Amino acid sequence: MPAIFLYRGSDGELVIYDGVTRATRAAKFCPGQLIPAEVTGTLKYPVGHYPTVLEKLP
């Protein structure tokens, strides 16, 4: 599986930039498994208020 690209917000939380579908499928079909991810940069604003992948699963 290709790595998921993440950005770190100014509050220290991570946000998925590329690979949302892969992350959602991994969380749904292989819960608890680790997947490759790369932090590619930082953002100037906080992202901790965004919903998580697990909150969006049915």
C-alpha cells in the first residue's frame, strides 16, 4: 500500500492530505493494523477540530 501523506497542524494534530480513501478502508477492514504514513509538512492553522476517520465510519 502506498504511504498516506499527512500534514501537522499548528496544534500538533495530524491531518490526512492524500490517502483518505486508503485510510478509511484500512480502518474499516483491518482495525488496529499499522499503515505506512509520511508527515510531509506543517500547516499554520490548527486541525484538531476536524473529524477523525473512525468518527466517519458507519
